[in-house]
Amino acid sequence: MGRSLPLTGDDMRDSHEFFGELIGTFLLVFFGCGSVAVTVLFSAHTGLFQVAAIWGLGATMAIYATRHLSCAHLNPAVSVAMVLGRRMTVRRLPVYFSAQLVGAFLASSVLYSLFSSSITAYEDVHGIVRGTPDSIKTALMFGEYYPNPGAGSVAAVSYWNAFAAEAVGTFLLVFMIFALTEGCNVGRPDDRLAPLFIGISVAAIICVIAPLTQAGLNPARDLGPRLFAWLAGWGDVAFPDDRYGFIVIYVLAPLLGGSVASLLFVRLLEPMMAGKNNYSCCD
């Protein structure tokens, strides 16, 4: 038998980053989608703020748990933004993307294993047949939809309105990540507190965007759970939009918003901050 080749430094780095992103995205989706699931099934939370706060806490815990393994992006839109901002090489994107998608899918499968009996009971009580259009009421625990099915009749959201909401929401998220972690921003919090403020940013953005589109802001968070729902019996309900909204609105819009935020920060604001640090406000 031949000997296996020793792992190179790049192989070890890829392994660390893959598992860091997988575990971090798993935690983010488990707590976030879990909060949606218990709200739908048990009315465990009342009001958008409680669900948004759990998403924010999930993001905070996920970053603290994994940032020593990877850069704790936990979001393809953030990874692309970091490449455009020259914080990461493009070669690393496949490792980050694949880990994020797998982590989100696994979190959905674990949530389903925990709540499958409750989901079935909820569907029976409310006369919902999984796979029919009405089953969007339970599918929304995994993938996202516009208008938000839980927002009531006042939610009037067009295709491009939804696109703009996801793009703007992700723009704000990525902008805050850069602002909270960039060394030239002397007003940022201590590095040990940055994950907490990123989590607060996530919660605040969800509070505004979620009534429109459920606030995806993260292609992996949407695609992983959506794919799981498709396999778990929701079928076409998991991908209902014949205009490919699940790609355009929940993948392309976040990628666009995050990319614009990165370029704006790096090309415009970062040089301004660096120049400002060279003199006092009182000069």
C-alpha cells in the first residue's frame, strides 16, 4: 500500500475554513430558522422583534464560535464582498460557498428531525396538504417568500420591490461588517465586541426588511433550507416563482447589494477614514 501524501499548508487552511464556515452557518440557520419554526408552530414568539433578535443572537454566537477557524463570513454575499474588498482571494470562494450551503442544509435537516411531528400535526389541524400552494404556511419555516406570507394582506410587494429590499438589506449588512471590523475606522468597537454589534445589525435590518421578503440577506441561508424543503415533500412550493425569484431576489440581489457596499467602503470611505486619521478634528 502506498503512503498518503502529507497535507500541505493550503490543504490545512482549506479544511479549517471549510469546517469553520460549515459550523458557523449551521449555527446561524439553526437558531434563526428555528425561531421561525417555533413561532409558526407554537406561537412561541410574539412580534417580529423577538424573531429578529434570535437571528441576531445566532449570528453573534456563530461568529464567536468559528472566527478562529475561518473568517466567519457565513454568507456568500459577505464572501464575495471580501474578495472585492481585497480581504480574501477569489481562490477561496469555492471552499466558503460549499461550506455555507452544506451548513445551511444540515441545519434545516436537524430542525426538521426535531419538529417533523409537530409540523405534521400543524398541517393536519389547519387542513394543509404538503406540496399544495397552501403549504407555503409551513414551507416558510425553511425558504423565504415575497410578500412575506405572515405579514397579512397589507404586504403588497412586487418582484422588483422585493429585489430592492434584499439588495438594500444586504448592502446595509455588509457595510456594517466593514465599518465594524476595518482598522482605519477608529470609531469601531473593540474586536472582541465586533460580533455582538454585527448581530445587532442583523436584527435591526431584519426588523425593517422581513415584512417584505422575510429578509434573506444570505444566499446560502435561503438556498440550503429551500432545497431541503423541496426534498422533504413541499416540492414545487419550495420554488414557486416562475420568474426565478429564488435566484434573482434571494441570491443575485444579496450578492449585488453586498458587492456595492464593499466597493463603496473600500474605494471611497476607507481612503477618507485613512486620511482623517492623519489629523485631528480640531486642526
